[in-house]
Amino acid sequence: MTNHWNDIANSNCIMAIGSNPAENHPAAFGHITEAKERGAKLISIDPRFTRTSAKADIYCPLRSGTDIAFINGMIKYVLDDIERNPGHYNMTYITEYTNASFLIHPDYRGPAELEGLFSGYAGSHNETDAGKRKYDKSSWQFQQDDGGIPKRDKTLKNPDCVFQLAKRHVARYTPEMVSQITGAPVDTFLSVCQHFAATGGVGKSGTILYAMGTTQHTYGAQNIRSYCILQLLLGNIGVAGGGINAMRGESNVQGSTDHCLLFHILPGYLKVPVDSDTSLETYMKRATPTSSDPLSANWWQHTPKYITSLLKAWYGNAATRANDFGFHYLPKIESGKNYSHISLFEAMYSGIIKGLMCWGQNPAVGGPNANLERLAMDRLDWMVVADIWHTETASFWKRPGVNPADIKTEVFLLPALNSFEKEGSITNSGRWMQWRYAAADGPGDAMDDLWMIDRITRTLKELYSKEGGPGADSITKLHWNYGTDHPDVHAVAREINGYDLTTGKLLPSFGKLKDDGTTSSGNWLYCASYTEEGNMAARRDLTPGDYNIGMYPRFAWCWPVNRRIIYNRASVDLFGEPWDKEHPVIWWKGDKWTGDVPDGGWPPMAVDPEKTKYPFIMKPDGFANMFGPGMAEGPLPEHYEPWESPVQNLMSRQQNNPAFKIWRPDEQGTPDEYPVVCCTYRVCEHWQGGQMTRNMPWVIEAMPEPFVEMSEELAAEHGIANGDRVIVASKRGQVNMVAVVTKRFKPFQMNGHNVHQVGVVWHWGYIGLSTGDSANMLTPHVGDANTMIPEYKAFLVKIRKA
């Protein structure tokens, strides 16, 4: 989240797309309700009429996988309206805070000219050779002056400027074309455009709430990029009631990613070392961006301070300047190699990976192509599962249709405590780190995962010290001292914050971190969370803040440095006056900022043009990117069809994302055999893979078994009645579920014929008090071109009565 949960109440217009907050975030929906009571409009864009849709002022259907066409159509609407009515929009924000004025290389060409491709593509249309499914991005780069600073045209008239390129790019996304691609009615689409575009006026704000319905596509990252462009054109980033806000499906997903649960980052989103990083110096040269513009803060220039302090936290006295602060201890991934979820399970299936430690996850239910992932587990030598119940993953060898005697994998189940049975912090979607205390004792021998990790690590240190082995020093040299009986969670939190190693005192903020080995921090973003003043995350002061807009700056703690709305320097004009004086985030008064913790304490641009900095401090150039040359499949979002689609791409000859990852091309379903679009979704009554809620009788009574939801029209075509058992099949597998026939799905009119869509819930498996098929027995092994997140939300199936 750029903003936070409370801040939704400040919005004038809320667009829920790829999310269903009324059902999946019911407590948080209270903030939406508060906004509506103040006069805000709620827009729900979803293939299915959801509980959010029932509360919305506007509901607009769209076929799964067509978000980019929809949002590009909205961008076209805004750009056309800017030309007609520039006074309705914050043009200063666009020209001064975004890269709309930047000039792009004259050789750049876009999909309108290249039939769906961008300049620099290695292959041809619908390329199947994995080695050619990538771009040379040299023609996507910014033009620079002699000083290495991007050239700009603030009039936005130059044909090579981002603003003009964006106009040409989206010109094809007319309301009629959007309707043909997405199935959204033209009049409803235009109503969405009108209401959300109204937030572009000075003093207004609109927010976009997204979730897995946005990200779980082969172009999920570009879906979010399209939201970024729209919000930047409307001046909605950095302001109260604005932003692009990810609605996390777990209470601590944000904290998990902050602390590097993903393969491509280290804690604090530092780049992961690769095999070409032969020293700390070469790593820092590759990982640290540079800027020639003196007005750019380019905050990532401090990467050397953050990586050095991280190494000191991990290796202590063993990390010295002479040995690159222990950088050689870190494992290095192979350049260009992918280590995401699907890649790991494909490697298990191929016999490359021999062991798996699975902490609080249930891929036998939640992983894509679940049948294949269960087969991959069959080929492991060993597996460790830490969970609160026996799960399908822990019991994959007992699944229906297999003989346990044929499976040689040795499985260790470590009984874990529930989150309410242990002390520690969670960081919610709004980046608020909140301390929690144990509410109850756990059962039997169950222990918290911190205890498990501590015991395993200390045992490994002993074994490697005695026996040696490859990379032994990376374990034996670890600075690991959290207590001998049960590790102290406060000691871990203090290590994450970091110390001044010359005084032994906790650091007050990441501004004090150094690259000379005299400071430590387990995560620079969390430096200031546990200081000499105490545990900031444990605070519960309900003082609302300077301007009473729901900041609550002394309730818990928010990274970075307790800043509640990031990029908040974009919430003011060049003199430091808020665009919205009714909901000011920060305000320059006298000689200082008031309100939220500002994105840097520099004065506003017009107050001191020499000492100021551009507001988007995490970008090397200091400007928000409407044009994103770092993306894998193009610097501007372009509509492509999902890997499995019932229709041809109406925009171009390029059917699918030209750069996304395909692991098993032979498992692609075709629309002649599998004509129905399918998406997975959750229900309020169950939680993720279901291992918790499917063992609670009172929850099972409320939602007893998995179901497939379908339209009345599709059910009639197949002679299916409400409550019938139905077989839903894809190229990967099939499931047997109860049919729920409703008006919530309607067939889409596509190219003169009906396209049906169904939804399947995915919380079930074969272990627990309630059992049933997992929807992920249907989903494919294909991944987003940038993040490799699987495509759970748009694939093809066929249905029949069981």
C-alpha cells in the first residue's frame, strides 16, 4: 500500500478491481463504508457480482484477464479529457512530478506500429523459442543531455515525450474496443471513467484497491503499471485518500516480503547477489543506481550502507572490511535463472532439488498445477513441514490414488503454534508494524517457528564446526545469539532495527547507517522500529495526528521511519501548500514540514530551488514513472490475452504476453475443447489453503464443501441444476464440485457469441474435517514475465454434470 487502511476513508472515489474487500477484508471494509458515508463513490469491477459489487455505486463486469484493456481505455478517456479540459486536472503534478515530459529514444516504436510488440523484440509474433522471448530495451531509454540528465519538454508537445507516446499508445482503446475485449457495457465503462476521472481535480482523490485478481496473471505486474499511469495522470499518488493499495490476503504478507521471503531480494528489497558479483564492490556497482541530477534524492544510492549493515547484523565480528564484510558467505544465484515457486517445483519434479522445508504453506492445495506439484514431492528425498495441523502437503503421500509404499520421501512434521499463541510482530498491508502478544498456550509439543529455526541453525552450526562441508563458513560464522533455551523475539526485533556498533546503542533511524562496518541492521527499512526509546511497534496511542486525517502516528509503527503515506511530497504544490487543504498530508509552514513524516526534509521546489529534491525519492531520476523501461514486456501496458483464452486478441497479432514464462507448453488447453473461462477465488468463511478453517466444525457448518459458481445460462446449456455435482476439467486435471447456479455470473458477448465464465473456490484438499478437490488441480504452470506469479485467475475449462 502506498497509503494505509484508515486513509481509505479520506477518498472521494474508491475503485476495487481484482479485489473483493467486502468478502475478503470485511473488517477493512469499514473504512470504505466510512468514505461512502462522507459521499464517496465505490466502483466494483469484477467478472462476478460480488459482495463488494452489492455495496457499490457502480458495478462493471469484465472478463478475467482483460484489466489492461479496461484501464488503458480509462487512460485514453483521461488523456482525451485533458486535451479538452486541462483545467480539470492537476497539470503541475503531471509535468513536475512524473516523467510525462521525458523524451524517449527516437528509435522507440510501440504496439500500434508493430502489431502488439515493442521495438527490440528478439523473436517474431507469438514466438515459442524461450531464448527469443525477450527484449533489447535500448530504444526504450530516456534521451539525456550532455550532463547525463533526462531531457524534458514541459509543454508535453514533443512527439517523443512520454505524454505523447502514451496518447498514441492508448488511442486504439476506444470505449467500443474496450467493450469488445472485456465484455463491459460501453455505457457502464464510460460511467466508471467519468466518476474516477473526476478525482483528477485539485483537492480530490481516488484510490485503487487491488488484490490477487490483479496480480495472478501472465501480465500481473503490467496490470499494476496501468493503475500507476492512471493514478499519476490524476495526481492521486502521495495524497490522502489516494494511492494504489494492495489488499494482502494474510495479516503478515507485507512483513514477509519486506524480510525477503522471495528469491530475488534480500531484506529491505536489496537486490540478491548473482554469480557475476565476485566481490562486494562489484555487487554494489551493479545494485546501486546513479543519477547526475543534483535535484534527485536517488535514495537507493545508499545501498552500500544498507548491505554493509545487513552483513554486520548477520556475521558480526566475522564481517570485516578485509573480507568484504562477509559478502563471500552469501549464496549467489545464477544470472538470468529463475528461483520462483513454479521453478522450484519443476526442479523437484526433475530430481534436481532433493529436499524441501515448507513453513506454514500448503502447496499441495495452493500451488498451481497441484497434481504436478504433488508428484514433485514424490521425488524428494526428504521434506520438513512446519504447520499447526496435518496438511495435504505434510500428507501428500496419503493422497487419493497413490500407494504410500511407492513413495520414498521421508517427511518430518513439526507441530507449530498458531499466530495467536506466540509473541512477535506483523506488518499489515498499510506497512504498519504491530506488536502482538501470546493470547493462549499452544497444544502438546507445538512450538513457534522462531524456536524451530533457532534450534535447527544452532545444530547446523555445531555440525558444520565439527564436520565441515561445502560453504561451511556461511553457517559457522553466523552471528547467532538470541538465547540458549527459547530465542528472545525482542532480541530479533532489536537486531532487525540495528545498532551503532561503536556505542552498542540501538539506532534511531536508517539515516544513521554507514558503509564502514560501524553499524548493523537486519533490515534498513525497519531501522527506527525498536530504538533506545523502546518497541515502537507496541505503541497504542490513539492521538490522530496533526491534521486529524486518520494517521495515528503514535499507534504502532510504519516503515519507513513511521511515514504513513509514501511519496507524500507529491501531495503539495511547488510552494509546499497541500493540493487538498481539507486533508493535508504534509504542509510547509515557516521553515519546516508539519504533518506526516515527509519523504525527506528538503524545502519545497519554489521555496529553495537549489536545496530541494524531487518528490519520488526512490526513483533514480526523482520522478514517478508513467513510462517504465525496466519492465520485461514493454514500457507501457498492452493488452494480451491470457495463455488460455476463448478468443483471439482484437488489439494485434500478438496473442499472449511475448515475454512471460511457459514451463509446459503441451499443457495448454484450446478453446475448441475447453471453451469456458475459469478463475479461482476465496470465500470469507475459509482461510487460504484451508488447513486452519477446515478443521473447525462451526466454520464447516457455514461453508461445508467446495463449489463451482456459474451463470443460469451456462447451467441451462448443460442441464445443470443448483446443487448438482459437476465435473470441471482443464488440460491439467479435473475436480468434482457442487454447482452453485446464480445471477452473479453473466455470459460475456464476445465477437458475436457468448463466452461463459465460472468461478471455483480453492480452499479444499483431502485432509481435515471437510475435504474436497482443490481448484488448483486445474491451474497451469505459467508465470508473469516480471514476477513469475502463477496465472490462477484466467484459464480454460469444460464442465459437465457428474
